[in-house]
Amino acid sequence: MECPICKSEKCIKMSAIELYESLMELFFKYQDPESDITFKKYPTVGEIGACEKTGKKIWYCPYCKKPFPENYENNKVVIKCPHCDKTLCIPVSNRTFC
């Protein structure tokens, strides 16, 4: 799979995609679209690698199955996929509330 930043084939870890997709099967099985709890309502974006040239993290959408560069904003816990516009939670490691 091609890096969405530098177009290299080396930046994305296919094993990370496989693991993430298997976890998403469980998420969608138990997803609660009516929940007030964000991480029960929306899937967390997959962190599948980092661009070797820029160091920027590469995320993966479980809906359209496409990679994209990380794109979070401070004080927000959800983003929209730039490809399919679905709402996704950002990984806990990227949440900044300072």
C-alpha cells in the first residue's frame, strides 16, 4: 500500500492493517450508535505506520479502507475521514487537552 504522503511502499505496515481490521470486526459487532460515549459510538482510526520522509503518522479508515496523514485538532477527540467523510475517534496517544 502506498504512503499518502511520500508515495513510498515502505511506510505502511501491512501487519498493522491486518490487526486493526480484525479489531474493527469486533468493534462493529458491539458498536452502540446511540451511546453518549464517543469511543462506543465511533471506531478509532487505525495507526498503521509513519512516513519515512516526514515522520508524520499514517492513519487508516475502517470504512473506506484507505490511508491518510494524521489530521487531529487540539481538544477534539473525533475527526472526519478525508476520503469518505465518516466520523472516527482519534487514537488516545494523539489526544491533547492542555
